[in-house]
Amino acid sequence: MSLDTKGQRARMLRLLAVVEHYERNSAAGAQLMRGTRYELAVQATDVNGDRCLFPACNCTQADCSRRPPAGPQLSWSGPRGGWKMR
Ligand SMILES: [Zn+2]
């Protein structure tokens, strides 16, 4: 793993923390952060490949061990999969 990949993963985690902060603390946060989540998902698939579920899974690793919790939610399944209701 290159240092640059590690740096990219670290940046994605920091950005996700910001996104989640706004989603929790602002009434319009989920709406405002939707585009940022989309960009995070695109960036994660660039770094980790199309199977990466970040930001839904929180792990930023290519071998995704943490699955998002079960239940109905919007999930990102990569640029070709798009958003899906699960
Ligand atoms: Zn993951």
C-alpha cells in the first residue's frame, strides 16, 4: 500500500466525520451533505475498487470487513451500481 493511498483513506475518514457531524447537528445537514457523500463514495471506489461500500461501511479498506447495518437504507454500490434502496 502506498503512502498516498493511506493518505487518501485518512482524508476520506476525516471528511466523513465532518459529513456525519453536519448530518447530526443540522436540520438540513443530510440534504447538504448528500453531494459530499456521493463524492466520498466515488473517491473510495477509486482508491479501493468498485466493491468498496464506503462511506456506508466506515472502513475505507479495500477488503471490506464492516458491512453497513441491516435494514432499509440508501446505499451506494459504486459508479455503475448507483444508489439502491436496500
Ligand atoms: Zn468498507
